[in-house]
Amino acid sequence: MTTLPPARGPLSHAVVSALRGGPETLPSGESRAEVRAADPWGDDLHLALYVLYELHYRGFDAVADDREWDPELLALRGELEAVFLDALRAGTPDGRAAARALDELLVEPVDHTGSVSHHLAVEGELWQVREYAALRSLYHLKEADPHLWVVPRLRGRAKAAMVAVEYDEFGAGRPERIHARLFADLMSDLGLDNTYGHYLDRAPAPALAAVNLMSLFGLHRALRGALVGHFAAVEITSPPGSRRLAAAMRRLGAGAAAEHFYAEHVEADAVHEQVVRHQLVTGLLTDEPHLDADVAFGADATGLVEERLARHLLAAWNGERSALLPRVDGLTHGSTGSPPDGSPDSHNWARWAPLRRTLPM
Ligand SMILES: [Fe+2]
Ligand SMILES: [Fe+2]
């Protein structure tokens, strides 16, 4: 289990304190207006959401399992999700066809300037690859888990296709081949700590948002179309990106397991892409044609959060800065707005020097 992370502002402070059983009360009534005014891409909102979602995965040390269904926490989660969803809808095209959104993903952009995998394959340095893996670990150590939540909501062809792909993601009956396990092995090759959730307190909002997106889609039956669109986008874009990341691992001598994780995805996702497009998406839209625009939304929202993460990583690296947040032991810290009253926090992220010289992480 993971340790509760330090808060990054009033919302995450309220959530973490409530889970610690502290005296703080969750935002209610009037102060719910504060939630609605929160930065939908900010550290505070995304950490609060991430922590609330984690209750549905493995939870936290010293937090009772049944807090997963605490009505007050769920009500707050709903408010945070509404803010995030509004931003996702505002940042994606409205009501376009699923086929169009998915077709666009098949075309590799000619301009590579915003692509992390191109950067890492061609000129990335080992410390950047390690940072990439540390931040991606929040996603890959959960790989395929939230997608399973959609299974009871599908039927027939779509259900069979989803389970067939998930069977591969979970190692086809062999625990050592579970994709999350392969990623843990990659982390070992890179000298990273592969404990589940280890880098949560180092992950900035864009990395948390990528995980929150799949949790959001996975947990809501109303967003089943978006979940399928998200899954399709991941599988369709994976083979070319994985090929470049395998090349980056090879060029930098990262190790056999590091290269294997991405090489495995070049092969596996080429098959998954076909099953997802022709069985899962087609099956779902045959059963429920009214979900067409939701599938497109899920794919487009995935592109949006991935683009934001790529911008964050490349901006940091181009400036010779770490893309990770500094680890702050025992302190509550805030990156948005003022720290909660009484918190020991007076930090400003910009104060920290680049961390890349202080690796290992
Ligand atoms: Fe996978
Ligand atoms: Fe896959």
C-alpha cells in the first residue's frame, strides 16, 4: 500500500486530512464554490482526485478499506470530476464521429517537435528516460486495471474483445508476463524504486491527470463509451511510440527488461489495435450507436492529457530541469494558491533547483 502524499493546496489538504482522520472538514455548502473555481489542470485538484480514486485500487496505509464508499468523499469526488470533465470537454472537439477520431490516430504526425518518444529515441539522456519511467509508473503499474471496470457494462462482441485484450495485458495466465510486472522490471533496470505508488509525491499534475482520466472513465458507467475510446486511443498509438521507446532503451543501454517492455508492446498492441477497432468499438457502437460521440470524446481527451504531459516533460528537459516535483519529507506543500491555514507550508515550486544531479530517486 501507498503512504498518503503531502497535500498541494486546500482541496488535497482536506482530502488527505479527512483520510488521516484529522479534524479538518471536507468542503461543503458555500465552500463547494471553491471547488468549482479550482484550476482543472492544477496540482491541488489532481492530487485530491488521485487520492480519492486510489481508494478504489489499493488504498493507503492506515486508511480503512471502507472509506472507498464514504458518501462525503464520494460527493467531493463528484465535484472535482465535474471540474475536470468540463475542462476535458472544453479542450476537445464537440460531437465528432468516433471513426474520424480513431482514423486520425492512425496517421503519425509529420512534426515531431512535441513527441516525447521521438525526443527520447533520438537525443534523450538516461536521466530523462528515468524520469519518464518514474512518472509513467503511476499509469503502467495500474496498466489495464481501470479498463476492467467496463466489462460488466459491455455485452457480446464488445465484451469478448475487451476481455481478450485484457487477458494479454494481465499476462495470459502467467504472472511474470503481466504488463505491470514487465514495467516494474523495466524500473529495476533503470535503478528506480518499483514499489506501487512510490513516485506519487513526485508526480506533477499532468502526470496525475493521465491516470485520473482512465480512473474517471473506468468508474462511471455513464462514461463507458469514453473508456472504450480511451482504450482504443492507447492501443492504436502504442506500437509506433513503443518502437521508439524500445530504441531509446537500446541506445542508452538501459537493460534487457527495459527494452523488452516496449518491444513487447510493439508486437502485442499491433494485434490489440485490430481487436479494439474492429471488435470492441464496432461491437459497442452496434449495440449502443448513441455512444459514438462519447467514444470520440474518450480518444480526444486521451490525446489532450497526453499532449499536456508531453509539453510538461519537454519544457522541463529543454530547460535542463527535472520534470519531477521535489520530494518534501513531512511537509504539506502547495503549488496552487495559498497553503491552508496552519499548514507548515510556505514553499514555492520555483524555489527548488533542478534535481537531476540528485538522482537516484
Ligand atoms: Fe500493455
Ligand atoms: Fe495493449
